[in-house]
Amino acid sequence: MTTKTCPSCGTEVPESAQRCKQCFHDFNETVPLTRRLAGPLVLLGAFAAMAIVAVIALTVILSYPTEQKILVDEATQSIVTITQYRTRRETTRVKFDDVKNLEHVERMGEYEIRAITKDGEMTTIERSEQPLEGAAENYASLMGKPLTMSSELTGARQE
């Protein structure tokens, strides 16, 4: 006579038995698949979520610039912006001919010189906590462009 072992209590029972004689385990009962896979699936989901968060965090960290230099170059007649990221360097140029005017802006104790292009784009040339009126006038005369003095606090503009 062949026997089989009960998975619940370990008792040897005949192969033809439908229930264990000790613990009454039903041999015909199918174990739901979700019970056996629930733990590993939750763990797999947690690892996937951590991987997604890590990729997003790494992307954000690598997308912020580490350093930026701005040069108003008289030789090339352009404003050169060099932005250093962790993995690459980006250079942009704005020709003096594309600049419509310069703007000296005061806002909340910070001063900024901006070049406004004919397309309406703004390029920051210099930023400081000290007034930059003298530097703005020098840039305007170097480029041959009009200078606008404005305050974002009061909304006042002066050509």
C-alpha cells in the first residue's frame, strides 16, 4: 500500500485518503496562489517603488546647474552664458544685434541686469545685493542699447 504525508501534521496516510485521519486536512483542497505569492509580490512592489523614487531623485539632482558664468564679450559682440551641470556643460550666446534693450531691476533688496531680446526673452547678465546702475550703464554703452531702470516693488519704470 502506498502512502502520502499530510502537509499539515506530517502523518503518513494511505494514497487514496481524501482527508488526514489525525488533523482532517483536506487533500483535495487547492491552496490559493495569492497566499504563497503575497509576500514576494509586496517585496517586489516595494523594490520597484524605491527604484522609481531613486531614478526621479537622481534626475532632479543631475538637472540642477552647479555653476553658471556670464560674459559680455565685446570681441564676439555677444552675451555668453556657460552653465555647468554635473554631467555636461551648456553654452548659449545672444548676439548684441538680437538685444532690444537692457533693464536694471530692483526687487526685494536684490538687483539684476537683464538683456531683453527682440523675441521678448530675458537673459540675466548680472545679479547682486548691491545696486548695479553703473555696471548697467557700462553694458548699455558697450552694446549701444537703451537702458531701462525699473523696480518690481513699486512698478516704476524709468527710461
